[in-house]
Amino acid sequence: MIGELLKKDRIIYNMKAKSKDEALKELIEPLNLSDERRKVVLEALRKREAIGSTGIGHGIAIPHTRSVVLDSVALVVGRSKEGVDFDALDGKPVHLFFLLVAPPNDPGTKYLITLGEVARMAKKLIEKDEYLKTADEEAFFKLLKEVAGEV
Amino acid sequence: MDDVIEKLIALNDIDAMLKDAESEEYRSLGFETKEECIEKLKKMREEIASSIPRQVVKRYEKLRRKYGRGIAPVVNSVCTNCFMQFPTEVASRTDKNQKVEFCPNCGIIIYWT
């Protein structure tokens, strides 16, 4: 499932964001939503963050939300070499982002299953400790695909 | 987009968030779902609901009880709640999402994508 969601045009190899809100804005860019839909999704993500950070620690954040304006489950992966202050649970900067968005009603709770896969994948990437050392975007994508195959 | 439709979408998105936050499956993933956080979300929901005309909220709640959601997107001219295809003359209108509308088949509030 997660392997199918990984797409080259939804990878941000060098994120520019310095703050939490900038990171959310940058992460939804590859979804190519209309201004109207982008605004709604960003607001839903902000609301989700307001009830507790999705920065789960060890440099990982998994911002996620459901929204009526989305037609299907989508994943965007972002990598920040400098790190972003995302109010993570351990207080450390976030280097690896997995943005997961989905429509509210998805058959077979695909969204929650994928969210679980994303969490496992993120942890594996941290264990491998290679994601900040990849030579280029291609190598990073290859690493993501490889780890996705293991979860 | 009409202000009320925008608020109904926000309401539906919060309802989906609440449903997740209260599920065991979600909690087991390790995301923060403290009781105070859920209360905060419920308060946000109340604030949004109170800014929507009473009759519309009433209908939204009724639809939510019936279908599990109060608003559904129309994708490629098809209502995603009942899968009814809208006639071309309706789907090609230029004033979509400018007022609250209902699917003529299932009655759900629609949002044109």
C-alpha cells in the first residue's frame, strides 16, 4: 500500500521551511490542489496540530488529516537537512516529514492502515540513519522504496 | 466558496478527526490523543457549528446520523455518497459552491470538486 503512494513528484528532497506552519504549507504544495482546496486542507492540518503535535520524536513528524475536499489518500515525503522546529514530543528538530491526507470516508479504513505503515516506515528509516546522507534525490527515493518494501 | 459550505467542510473534517482520535486503532499508533486535546477539538467544533445557520446544522447532524457524514464531494459529476450522476447542465454550472445545495437523490449536502 505505502509503496504505491510513494511518488517521485511527491518528494521534497530539500525542504526550505523553518517553522511548523511553513513546513505544512510546503508539504501540501506537491498535491497540486486549487487555492480553495489548499486553504481547507491547510486549516484541517493546523487544527490537527493544535490538539497535539504529530512530531513523534527522533526527528520524525507525520502530519495527517482527512478532508472532504480530497478525493483519495495521498502521501508527501519531505526531508530537511537543517531540521524544523515542529514542537515535537522530544523537543528535537524534525528532519523527516510524512504528510498523509485522505478523504473522510475511505473504504476498509485504508487511511488508518496507511498511517500505521507510515509510522513503521519512518521508524525504520531512523534506525538505518541514512536518509540525511543520501547523495541525491534519486538515492533518497530509492531508500524510501526499499524501506517501504520492508513494512 | 460560500462561507457556510466552508464551515460545513470544517465541521465534517473535525468530525472525522474526532472519530479517529477516539478510536483504539488510532491511539495504538502512538499519536497524542489526550482527553484535554479531544476536548479542545470538541470546543472548536462547537464554535464552528454555532456560526452556521441553525437549520443547516440540524440537517447536517441528521445526515451524519444517517450516512456517517453530513457533506459529500461531487467528483466527476458523481455524488460520492449515493453515486448518482448529475446531469451535464447541472454539473457545468458556473455558480457551484456559491450556496448550500443538496443531492437530489440522497439529500446529502454537496461540495463540488
